[in-house]
Amino acid sequence: MSPSTQSALSLPEWRAAVTSPFGPLQVNAADAATFRADLRVVTVGEVSLFDMKTPAHTVDRLAAAIPRDGVPYCKLSLQLAGESILSQDGRQCALRPGDLALYVTQRPYQLHYPAPQHTLVVHFPQSFVHLTPDQISRLTATRISGDEGLGRVMIPLFEQLAMNFDVLNGPHASSLLRSALDMLVTVLSAELTHPTEPSAADMLFHQAIAYIDANLADMELGPRTVAEALFVSVRHLHSQFSASGLTVSAYIRGRRLELIRRDLADPLMADDSIQTIGARHGLPDASHVSRVFRSEFGESPSAYRARALAGR
């Protein structure tokens, strides 16, 4: 979908513009009368990028406004100019140009912009980040700097995306964003193990996750095969996943469905049948794929594909 642009939005117009995609928000500014903001938006499948230039203001996502049955989304905020202060899950971080932070829509948060600023916000389903809810909750409102570590590699990519919305209007846009989000997961995973060394239990859990992700095409993949590959008992493997609020089988099924959904939204795979896509990720029975996909996402694979490829 081609980028859309709105300029010189008043405070009520800005409030409506950000509430529409993000859900109910309280948006307040000390100088409401002179408030004027600019917004550019591009959507590729289920991922939307928002280029925001605003005066000073504050945004609050309140608990009372969060639906219990809503689809969980993540938001990535990259500071391009000025400063912002993000608060969520009992943490607060200040973002300056070149800094990035993650937050989620299913819990309260606050963003305070003390002066005119420029931000890129990337909005995407939480399922795109194959980390557990507990892991994500440990990462929200945590500053990632573009001056050190893996942030030096990832953040310039998102900065380039902010300056080149026009390249996100073609068959390769979905693959480009997928690669960018995969890189984000790598950086977030590194943050989870910094600065302390992971425990033996954490190492086993991450080894299991890595093995599963590398072998999703194997139809025989399951708790027994994972346990055998890691030389542990099935019971011990289950206990490590249970500690993270997961089961092995549910994680495998969820990851397969996430990848199937990803491929269904990819214009480069528009000619691949549902059976072909399912088989690629270890689920060769198209009717089974349709049943579990509908159960997980509330619509059939074909309906989701049509909606995603239309850019809605």
C-alpha cells in the first residue's frame, strides 16, 4: 500500500489519527491551541509504520481502555529527533536520537514528549516476535542504543525504513520487513541475557527453542524428538517450558502457524497453495491447517491471505 500523509493535524485530529490504529488513548498537550503534527503511514500486511513529527505532548494507554480479548500487538519506537520518555511494566526509559524501545498494547503505557520530536513507530502482532510473554514483559520500556552492541546493526536499518517509505510498496516489502523484525528479535534476545550469564535452565530452554525453530518442517517434530536431540528427558523438557508458561506442543504449533501466516501475507508466495505452505512448515494436510488456523486467528487461511495481500 502506498504511504499516506496527513499534515498540520490539530490536537483533536491527532488524537483521532493515533486512536484509530492503536486503540483508545488519552492524548494531551499543554499548548493545545497551537498543536500541529505531521503523520506518514505505510502498511504492509499486518505491519504498519508511522512516521510522526509532533510538538510536546503526552500519550497514555489506560488499563480501563484495554479490551481483555483483543489481539496483542507490539510497538517499536525509534527516536529520530528530540526526546521521548516511555513507561511500562514498572520501568521507564528516555529515548534520544538513535535509541529504540519496545512496548505492548495489552498493558498500560505512557509516552511523554517534552519538546518537538520525530519518531518512527512500528506496529505489529506480538506473535511476530517469537518470544514468550514473560520474556517480552522483561524487555518493555528498555532502551536499546544504536551506539553499542547489536543495536549498531539493527537501528540504522529502521532509520533507513523511516526515510524510504516508498520502497515498502512492492512485492519485496513483506520480506524486507520480516527480515527487519527477525533482526529485532535477535537484538531483544541478546538483551535478555545481558549482563548476567544465563542459567542452565535458561540455556536448555533457548536450545530447545532454537532446535524447534530449525526443524519446523519435520512432520515428526514433537516433545520426544526435541528431548532426544538435547539429551534430556521429555519430563524435564516439559518442566522448562512450563516455567515460561508454555507447552512444547503448543509452542511448535504456534510457531508453525505464525510462519504459515507470514507466508500467506507474502506477495512473492501468492501462487503457493495453502497445502504447499503448510507442508513447508510441517503441516501438509490443508484441511487441518484451515481448522487450526481459524481456531488460532479467527479466520480461514484464504480469508486472511486475501485481506493481507490487499493491505488491510
